[in-house]
Amino acid sequence: MAARKGGVSLPERSNGGRSDGILSRVSAKISQSPIVYRGKRAASDAGFVAKKLLKSTGKAAWIAGTTFLILVVPLIIEMDREQQLNELELQQASLLGTPSAPLAPPK
């Protein structure tokens, strides 16, 4: 045991020459099992793939969102303006008493 400066140290436990208990031996055997190793490896690989997928999905969502803002939102605004202008023209036409639709030319 290494000497320490200051403080009180407890004596080391000894198990009287006996080996570890059966529970610790079974636990050690299970944790060193190839099945457990493969399970841990599969979980690690699944976590890695999930992380990469989440990262690439976030990038794709960013690209789709900014593209929508740049291309689609101005189109929607312009269509709304056009509709408001048409409605205003219809209101003015009804107030002035002019026909709302042009007449067909006579044959």
C-alpha cells in the first residue's frame, strides 16, 4: 500500500485467500461473453448511424427551409397582392356600375 501524507487510511480488505464470490464470477463471465460484445457493438453502431442520420436530416431541413423562404414565400405574397388587386377592381366596377365581365363581340 502506498503511503499517504495526512488523513486516515483504512486497512486493505483481504478475502482470506478465497476467490471472488459466485455472483462476481458469473457477472464477469457474462460481461466478457461474445454475445454481449456483439450486442454492445451493435448498439454502438446503431447510435453512430442515428447520429449521422439526425445530422444529415437537420442539414436537409435547413436547405429545404431556406429554399422555401427564398422561392415560395415571395410567390405567395405576390399572388395575394394580385388577388387583392382583382377584388379591388371588382369593387370599383360594381360601384361605378360598369359590367364586371367584358361583353362578347357581336357576330
